[in-house]
Amino acid sequence: MKDGENEHGNAQSPSVPNVTTRTEFDFIDQLRQRATLQAHSSQTIQLLKLGIGDDAAVVHSSAVKDTVIATDLLIEGIDFRRNTAPANLLGHKALAVSLSDIAAMGARPRWSLISLGVPDDVWQSSFANDFYEGLFHLAGQYDVQLIGGDTSRTPEQIVIDSIVIGECPIDRAIERSGAQPGDQIFVTGALGGAAGGLRLIERGAHLADQNFSANETQALDHLLLRHLQPEPRIGWGMVLGQERLANSMIDISDGLSSDLNHICLESRVGALIHSSLLPIDVQVVELCGRRALDPLQLALHGGEDFELLFTVRPDAVAKLPRRVDGVGITHIGEIRDGSEGVKISEGTRVWELQPGGWKHF
Amino acid sequence: MKDGENEHGNAQSPSVPNVTTRTEFDFIDQLRQRATLQAHSSQTIQLLKLGIGDDAAVVHSSAVKDTVIATDLLIEGIDFRRNTAPANLLGHKALAVSLSDIAAMGARPRWSLISLGVPDDVWQSSFANDFYEGLFHLAGQYDVQLIGGDTSRTPEQIVIDSIVIGECPIDRAIERSGAQPGDQIFVTGALGGAAGGLRLIERGAHLADQNFSANETQALDHLLLRHLQPEPRIGWGMVLGQERLANSMIDISDGLSSDLNHICLESRVGALIHSSLLPIDVQVVELCGRRALDPLQLALHGGEDFELLFTVRPDAVAKLPRRVDGVGITHIGEIRDGSEGVKISEGTRVWELQPGGWKHF
């Protein structure tokens, strides 16, 4: 990522990164340029609000409504492991990650489509039933309807593509590109829990683990579920979108450092966040801290918290509700001029916040 | 498939097939029942026109328009092989199969999203560039805009999920369930070419193959491209939809025998088709016939021709255009009462047309 960052940041120059060194972000940028060129030469452009490169695509579906579409590919062995992710929680998570994208646009999720590929032995098991059980349960909570998808056999791995379609009033979708110097930066909930949970799973921990002390088990389950069963911040997304409280937003899927950089890159601004303000998950501090896992690193670079990271104009800060659906928010910094870069302060020290989160390539 | 057929056909009885014997069609039927139950208990039902179990899902997106969404999962080793499917043709095909689903609903395709998972070595190659080259080329032909998707790493196999979103006037989507006794059955183009092409590829043939005689090469390339680079019948779909000429429609992806059975099952009707009327691809007769591949079997049960199979009320038959975009149609039989089953006549013999096409499980 660090290697590709300069090339990616240099969005004005359409130089194509060398195939062998490009990151997925370079590639997505190329695709966007190509798709935009095509749109300019067609009649589609007036209908296309926002395409490649945000949490979701937005199209004008009527004179009053925009349609928002998110897709998330989950691959066994990369995004999850069959022996540590129970099928019902995987069904929950597959839907949750796309719901989170819709929330990050400030839209209301309406419909789900699931493309599911499984090998023969998985098909013969209760996997698909359990998977959809978890999915239907979460869908029911937000009145989201499963309307379609595809089913396929695979040679070995389970493959899931989760598509969620949402709606918002026309031109109300909150993009990554709307932040301006002076905006205040907020994040919902707590950070680092999902990455902490994943690290503990990788070290052999599991739900209701008898290897942990009695008073650690509840804390452990909390962290593992932050990874296995993330909760999308639908309520916050809709409040921030409908009342136009946020002017840019993203969900924390890659990690705070990467996702803040995404906002700054798209908005052509800088940022300064303060490590002392970061709402690090208390169980991360408790359980991970004493296992030589740095809570601050997990909060900054650990992915999949699926909290919302958003910016608010100074005059709108007072209008923010304190809690939505029982989830609070925390002020973590300010948007600065683009020339100042993306930085983090710790006490009197300030350093550059390199995107250190998840990347596929 | 034959084992599961009775259970699947018995849609009134919600008995759940045993996990170990169910087909994918059983499973999709279960999902549909579950999703419908959920919809009835929510406020979504009035917006959901048609969900699981057709070529695409349909939702009311405004007072005048319906949105139609199709997804198709393509898995390396199951749906294609890396060494026989050139990347640009794979990009074409990934989009084409979903465009074909939209055409089968009588809708106009507007937007494409592609979720693409590839292993590291493929990412380092020109695969993704070539894949999108083929996809953009086809998208440009139909003014379809690539607006999003997801990119992921996979351990080994290439995985593609193709999502296409289309539109049609409200309540004009053509479902599988609208056929009535007395309707005439039509099919666009020619049948068996894609299956014939696949069989020849499996025997080692490739494009511009020097192992074939000079006058066979052109015929061979035609068949291979029927498999590798199918053409969706967008023009026919839109004509049949907008002018309400067809009352049921499906695209031939599984195979004529299976797809006709899908229409009859959903419409609760029977059918009689005549083998002498089937528009078997002339190159299948030529090239496959002399290689011990039965052209009639390929036309009946070979999948992926992506022609449209549709039914027309007797009084509407005279209104059908002869050709659309240079592609003709052929009358192949009639819809009968459900009690008569799904049958095929050959000379004076009539037998049951079992669904013999593609199934994943």
C-alpha cells in the first residue's frame, strides 16, 4: 500500500501503474477513469450519480429517489475460515458488511441478493440452512428483504457475494469526497475489537472458551463476536444522511488509518487525529493489551470494525445526537488543508498516519 | 434433477427435502418460501414485485418504473477453465450472462457491477485488464455503465459475480409464470451451438485451430465462440417486453429441456414441442454430427445458448417481428394443460421431455 500510495494519490495524472506493482486501489482508480470515459460518451451520465470508488454506487432511480448499491465478496481462506466462522454468523456477517456500506452512504437498506458458491461436501451439510438462518435474522431486524442471487458449485472454497440495494432522497447520499478543512472528524462505537478478536481466534480462542478465566470469557466472546458478527450502524447512517449532518462518510472496513486516508484522498484534504481521543474498545485494552497486542495499533490499523467514520461542519456539530440505537460517537480530530497530509498526534509528537489497514494486493 | 423434480413441482406442499438429496432447485424453492414469509410480516411486500426463483428480481422503484436485478456467479473449474477461456472473452461472457437474464425479463439493462476475486499470480498478470477490456466492449454496445463491484484475493480460483441492473415500465417485467394453455412457444436464434462448442473445447479444439481443415475452421470458431462469447438477446427482450408480446420468458442457460420445464412449473402448465421444428445450429449438425455428438441432444439439453424461450398468446403471434438485430425466431411448440406434462414429439412418437440440462447439485 505504501508503495502504491503516491501513485494512487496523484489522481490528476492518469499514468497507469505497472501491472506487477499496482495495488487494488490503483486498479480501482484505473477502472473508474475508464468507466467515466465511457459514461461521457454515452447517454448514461446524467443518471449516474456516483460509481466506482465509494462504499456503494449511486444512481438516480426517479425524480425524488436515488438507488444505492453495495457488493462485498467474501472468500474462504481469505476473509474467513470454515473451522472458526460458524455458518449462521457467516450469514449474518455477509449481509452486515454490505449493510454497513449502505449505512456509510447515509442510505436506508431495502433489498439483499446473495450469490453463494459452495463445494459438494458443504452443500451436503447444514451449512446453507445455517448461513441463511443468520442472514434472515439480521435482515429481519432492518426490514431488509432477500430478493435473489445465484447458487453455484465450487471446486473447494466457499464463496459469497453479498449485494445490498438501498435508497435515499435524491442527491442525499454521503460520499467520501465531501470533507472540507475545518470539519470535525467523528467515529461511532469503539475501535480495535474486530482485529483483536481475529488475533485471538488466530491464537486458538473460540466462543465460550474454557481456556480463559471465568471473568475473561465474557470479554473474550465480545471481541470474537466483534469479528464474527459485526453490527452495521444503520441507524447512525440514516440519521446522518437524512438530516445532512455528515458531509463525508466511510465505514471502517480496511482500518481507521486506511479509511481516513480514503476520505482525505477523495476529498483532497488532510487530517489530524489525536490518539488520546480514539475510542479503543475497552476489552481490547484488557484482553489484548496483556497478550502483547498493541491496542492502539489494533484501533488504528485493524479492519472490520464496521464503525462509521464521518466528518461534520463545525456549525453542525451541536446538532449531532449523542446516541442512536444505543451507540455513541466520539470526536477524534479535524480535517486540515490537503498540504498538511494525514497525521496523528500522541502527546506532543505528531507523525504521518500511513494507511496500514487491510489490502488484498 | 429427476429425483428432485417431483418434490420441486409439488410447490403447494412446503415439505423440506432432506439436505442430502435436495437439488439446488429445491433449495431455491425453500428460500423463496422463507423470504415470502418474512415479506408478509414486514412492510416490504408492497414494493417487492418478484423475488427469488426467476431470471432476475423485480422491485417497484418508482410509480412508473420497476428495477430488475440479475446476478450470476462464475467459478473457475466449474463454469470456465483458465487455459481455454481467454480473459477478454471471459469479461464479455460474465456481463453477457447477466444481460441475458435482464433480456429474459423484457427489461432494458442499465448498470453493471462486477465482483472479481483472483489469486496472486493472476493479479500479477494482464488478466484483469483483458477481462475488463472484454466487459467494457460489450457494455458499450448496449450503453450499460460499469458502476461498481468489489475486488478480492482468492487462494486459487478466479471467481466472478456479475450483477446487472435494468429497468422496465411498471408491471411490464415478463415472468416465468405467465404461460397459458394455447400459447405458442418460440425461441430466438439457434440451439446447441454453445454445448457443441464446449464439447469440442473439451476434446482439445481452440480458436483458429490448425488441426481442423480449412473449411472447418470458420465453422469451428463459430461454435467455440457460441460457448466463449455468447450474445445476449437484448433487442428481442426489449421488443417482447415493451410491446407485451410475450407472456412468459426465460433465457436458455441450463438447456432448453430444463428451461422449458422451469416455465411450465412456474406457470403450472404443460407443453408439447416438436423436434422437427427445433432450430438446431447448422454448424452443430455439421461439425458435431460427424464426431458422434448428437445434435438433437445438444439442442435439447445443452446449456448456455442464451437464446430467449418465450410464449405468445395465439392472437399476438401475428404481431411478432421476424427479426430483431438480425436474429430470427422459430415456433417450436404449444403450451398445453398442466395435466399433459412437458413433452416432445418426433415423427409420430411423443415422449416426456425430462429436464436434462445443467444443474450444480
